[in-house]
Amino acid sequence: MAATSATHLIFFIAATMLAVVLVGSFTYIINDLNDAMEARGIAESKSIRSRVEIINDLVAMPYNNTSKELDIYVKNTGAEVLFENQTLMLVDGIDHNYTTRIVGGGSDWTPGVTVVFTVKDCYFAADSDHFIKVITSYGAADTKEFRIGSLP
């Protein structure tokens, strides 16, 4: 009879230890999942609140045929501060390097502020159709089609 109660005691201790290990593991996994869901929620909130608009006159795009540079005016029409150095500029589907200048002088791309992106290495033929796509760090994007007229 004593052997049976000793066996039951050993099984009880093993089951208790297994339960403690499982509870510890589940707690770690749930906390990790909670952190990931919170981070995703913040990112989704910023994505929803972010908007940009290309505000160029698409009939008279400011293109310098000598330096092969195209100026794109992009306005932050959302509610989040955006980062111009984390923006992707696609001209005809190709990523291009660019420099930026905030219109009116400021230091941040806050809501309502326009940034001029001077896109480098744009080789356009006269009387040709193209498109530009701007994608910000939070996923806000705008696409416009434009035409390059006769070149000097």
C-alpha cells in the first residue's frame, strides 16, 4: 500500500512540474503575441491616418532636360508626421534617388506641408507619357500620369 501512495506522489509531483512549465511557456507566448499585436495596431493606425498627394501641374511637369532632374511636389494630406528620407519614388516603375526640400522652410513633413522631391537620373524622350508613384514609410501612396512635351 505504501508503494502505491509513493507512486501516486511521484506522478502528482511530475504532473505539477509539467503544469508549471506549460503555464510559464504559455505566459511567455501570450505576452510575445500581445506585444506583436500592439505594435501592429500602432502601425495600422499610422497607416490609416497617413495620406499624400502629388500636387504637380501634370501638363507642365518641372523637368530639367540638361540635369535630367524631375521636381515632384508632394503634400502631406493626412494626420501623421511623415519622413521624406523614408519615401520611395518610382518613375515608370523604377526606384530613383532624390533630394528633398520642404516648401516654406520648416524641418518636418507635418500635415499640410509640401515637400519638393528632386528626382535624379530621369531620362525622358520628347512627347512621351510616364507615371510617378510616391510611397511613404507608413504606406500612404499616390500615383499620377504625366506627359513630357517638347524638350529644349
